[in-house]
Amino acid sequence: MHLKFDLLALNGSKQSISTDIHQMVIAGWAGRDHAAIEHHIEELAAIGVPRPSSVPLFYRVASQTLSQASTIEVVGQESSGEVEVFVFTHQGELLVSLTSDHTDRGLETVSVALSKQVCTKPVGSEAWRFQDVAAHWDQLMIESYITEDGKRVQYQSGPLSALLHPMDLIARYVKSEKLPAGVAMSCGTVGTQGAIRPAARFEMSLIDPVLNRSLTHRYDIETLPKVS
């Protein structure tokens, strides 16, 4: 999948870059608090979601699911987004952007892997150099807002200190300190405020309070009829 980004420098300048992603990896169950992860696993198991075979667990989805469009189409009323950091390599350098692990929650009770595969994965159009934020990574925040009943409501908010460091995730997945060219990874998410639920619009941000800047992306969700 061919993606384009505006690479934002610390001096405020930006550079247009493009990259081809041929492998997309979603890091699930990527929190640092193992007790909290186990509690969440038990909650989901109670509603029929299978337990993960390992923690963290790396899900492969087709690279063709990645999209920088402003609208995605889903079947039925049971899907929802979740904000995640998106990392990839460009010309040997690790870059950071945003993605939403949009997932079919109905199908999730049957197969988590399939529930992720059937939905488009929206990706932002701006990126930072990892080296520019590495020293204060844990102070970065991710957050999301949804539009429901015509109102904009905060849906997620939390620090990246709650999640495994991306270098840790990369090392666990590729058994190396470097993410290979053409491979992209989403790095886990934080809990929702209220129930996990669908929405008409999903907005997401990666916020750097140290350098006072942010990456943002939003997309609308068009629901297709679920027929049989």
C-alpha cells in the first residue's frame, strides 16, 4: 500500500515523503500493567471474546486495509475505532504517525484476527521523526473523540507510558532493534471512556506536551446494510 506523509521537522518545516507498506502488524494487548491486561481479558471473555494466545499478541492484517481517505465504509452497526501510534521506517529512519485499529466488534467474539482484517485501518497524513520524541516518549498522549447523536464526545485519552515502548514491541516482533523497510506497526491503545461503541465520526490525536505540537486525523464512517 502506497502512503504519503508530511514529515514535520522541529523547526516547523515539512517535507513530503511517500512509502510502500507491504506488511501491517497490529500489536494487541500492549499495555505495561499486566494485572490490568488480565482484568480486561477476563471482561472480554465474559462477553465471548476469545482469550489471546500470548501477551502482547501481534496480528497481521493485509496492507491493503490501510487508507488515508477521509471516509471508510463498514458493514453493519458493530464496528468502532481506537487510536494507536503508527510506526514505520523511511530511508532507514523510524517515523511516527497515527492510525485507528477500526474493528468489527460483532465478529470479534468469533475471531479477533478476522474482526481486525475486515475493517479499513485509517492512517494520518503527517509524521514525526522518532528521534525527535524518543527522549520524552512516555509523556506523549493519545486521545480520540467520536461524534454520536450529533455531539462530539471524548472517547479515549491516556499517556503512552501506559503502553509498551515501540522499540520493545519491534524487538519482540522482528527480533531486531530495527523495523524493516515496508513494515508498519500500530502500537496499542488506551481504554475508552464508557462502553466501546460505534460512531459516525472518529477523530484522533497524538499530543506532544513537551514540544507543544500534535498529529491529528479524522474520518467519517459510512455504514453499509448487513444483509443475508
